[in-house]
Amino acid sequence: MTFLKRYQDYIILFSLFLLSFFYATASVPLFNLDEGAFSEATREMLRNGDLVTTYLGGELRFDKPILIYWLQLLSVKIFGINEFSFRLPSALSAFFWGVCLYLFTKRNFDRKKAFWSAFLFASSLQITVIGKAAVADALLNLFIASTMFCMWEYFKTRKRKYLYLLFSFMALGTLTKGPIAVFIPFFVSFFYLLAKGRLDFWLRSVFDPKGLLLFFLIALPWYAIEYLKEGEAFIEGFIIKHNIQRFNSAFENHKGGFFYYVPVLLAGLLPFTGVILHSLLKIRKNLNDLTLFLLIWFSFVFIFFSFSQTKLPHYIIYGYTPLFIIASLAIDDFRSKKAIVFPVLSLFLLFLFLPEAASFFKDSLKGEYLKEIIENAPVYFNFFYKAKIAAAILILTLAYFLEDFKKIAVITGFATLFVINSAVIPAYASLVEAPVKEAGIFIKKLAPKNAVMYGINTPSLMVYADRIVKRKYPENGDVVFTKIDKLKEFKKYEILWEKNGIVVIKKIF
């Protein structure tokens, strides 16, 4: 009993991390578009043996740098081509991201605040979703957080080992997702040291010769080799298209107003949005050099991406890490059970009746595919799905009457992760993504020489089919993967396979 009491916080955090980042990573099909695209690019890297350039569907893919693909490739070589292998690098990255957060908070504050910062981190909706997704963001956030933590330790101690670690993590982040890994530390450090009247120190640190040399030794080789290999296509595709154009134009129609990230924050930080908002309102009480640094970190990310023309929900996560630390400082003053439990109960009730709510909009939809999805939803959002959520609602309702705030918070965190990771995500994936996986396995067994994808963009099909399936208008005799909406475009065809609005046909003429 003494052992359990002594290590209670570690047991809670370890269990929470497992539930948040590793649960169901092997059983849930890949999500499209992003998970499918990253995973297929890694599969093609495995098949063609090119460890420098990534391809998707046989075409050059310059969306992201190379590091996440190398890690996914290593995982695939160890565990085979499957969902667990593609997601493992992200899950491990999220795990160590949380560990770094805990250690930094403990070092600069105390063990209790370290517990709460890591607990709020692992419980949050957006963190649990992105933390195990087979994309680059968990890895990038690990490096951004590590860079910023080392930056603070260098500011505080002036020990150069932290400066060189800072440059190293920043270089690894640049190999993960490009210039954003430099951009955030560069400007946050500038604004912080400007506020402290230490721009001379900022200039010496930013242009430290050994630090720059270390950065370029780590980050430059792949960029140089890729440029020599692909030339202007790399500059145009990666630097201009996927970095500059993402800021000054709405890339791939991912747009939104200036306040786009306000609702994203409110939903993404659940179940503890109230705690975090409370801590920001009380920031003056805890304001010191470190909290000023953390506040500038979050504020810069929020403002910068609010001005960016391309908006995606996960961009704001780059500024979440400091919020969890700030919230841990004010949690002793927060005692509103309603602000924690009621929003989560409302979310659970929405999930409980999601298929019924969606059915009200079915008749107003134009596409047959969406109507098919809604009609088939009750098969997957079934009794077992509803029983899990009902059980979580009951437990959360009972927890509300407890007096111990920590117990209420812990139960709320675990209940939220349980509902999201054991009910909502698996049900949605079974409805929408499992048919793509099954179609891919069907095409793999059929082994046609002329399979094409038409009117739909689901790269995970190629992962499961273990072959490149080009996106193009089908010719006579082609085996076509498409949605039922597109069947009206063909005069004659044979349906080879179908499920939930997804079909595999043979075009006859």
C-alpha cells in the first residue's frame, strides 16, 4: 500500500499515457487523407528503396521532410506493414513529449505541478488524437517542446550545453516538418528577450557559430542531397508550395476567419478547457520570467496562425505545451466541478445520440455516399458503443458528487479518453475507413494490372492493396475504386465489391 501511495501519480500518468497514445493503434484502420498519405509514402519508400525522396502514388511528394518517414520505415521493417507500425513513431513521440513536459515542470516548479501539467496534456482531446496519428505532428511537437525547454534552461543557467541541445532539437524539427521548427523558437526568443531588454544576448545566442554549425550538420545534408537530386522541383514543391503558400493563401481550401482557433481551443483542450481558461485569467498572480516566456510562446503561435491564410486545427497544438504548464500553476485555485464535468457530459450526450442527430440532415444532403454513411451508421454506433458511453456518463455523474477535486479530475480524464479511444474513434473508423481497407485487401487479392481511383482520394487504399493505384478517369476494362455517387458517370459496369457507399467496379464501356 505504501508503494502504491508513493508512486500513485506515476501510475496514474503511465496508465493515462498508454490509454491516450497506444490504445487501439493496431486495431483502427488508417484515416484519410493524412494518415493514408504518410503511410503510403513510407510503403513506397520501402518498395522502391529510395531513402531520400518520398513518393505518393508514384508521384513526387514534397509535403514534409524525411525524418518521420525514416522512423515509420524502421518501424515497418521491425513490425511489418500494419497500422501499429505506422503509428508507433507518433505514439512514442507523444509519450516522450509528455515525459519532457513533466520533467521540465518538475525542475522549474515542483512534482505536484509536474503531475498536473502532464495529466492535462495527456487528457486533452486534440493531444490524444494527434498523439497516435501516423503523421509528423507528434514528432514535431516533441522537438518544438524540447527546443523551447532547452531555450529556457539556457536563458536561466547560461550553460552552453543547453544552447547546443536547442540547436540540435531545432535541426531535428526542421527534418520533421521544415522551417516552422526554426520559426517558432526564433520569434518567441526574440520577443521574450526584447521584453527583458536583452537583445544583445539574443543576437549572440541566435548567431552562435558552434550552434549554427551543429544545426547545419544535422539538418542540411538531407536538404542538400534532395536539392541536388530533384533540383527546382524540390524548391517549388517544398519551400514555395508547402511553406510560403500555406501562409499567404488558403492551401487546399483549408481556410477560416481570424478567430478560427478560438473554437478549436475550446474543444481541443477538453475536458479541462475551464481549468486552462481560468489559469490564463489568473496569469498575473503567477507572472514571473518563466510564465512570461510561456505566455509569449502560446501567444505567438496563436496570433501567427490566426493570420495565416491556411488554417488546420492541429497548427494551434504547437502552442499547447506552455498552456498545460500555466494551468498547473493555477489548478489549486480552481474548484469548479461544473466547469469540468458538465462540458464533458454534454459531449458524451452528443456522442451518444450522434447517429440519430445525423439522420435529421440526411434528406438535405445531395451526395449518395453521405446518405449511405448516415443510413449505415447505427450498425457501428450500436448497443456496445452506446453502452460504453452510458457507463462513462454514469461514472462521471457519480464522480461529480465526490469532494476530492483530484479524484474528480482523474476520473474525468480517464472517462474522456475511454470514450474517445474505445468508442468514438473505432466506430467512426469502422463506418468510414474500414470499407477502404477492405476494398484495398480485395484489390490486393484480385491483383488487377489496371486498378484506378476515381472521384475519391484515400491513399490508405494503396497501403492495403500493396500497390500504386493511380487517380485518373478510368478506361474500358479498368478496375475502379470509387464512391457510389460516381457510378452515374459510367454507362455500363460490373460491381465487384461494395460497402458503405464505397465500390469496386469493372468498367465495361
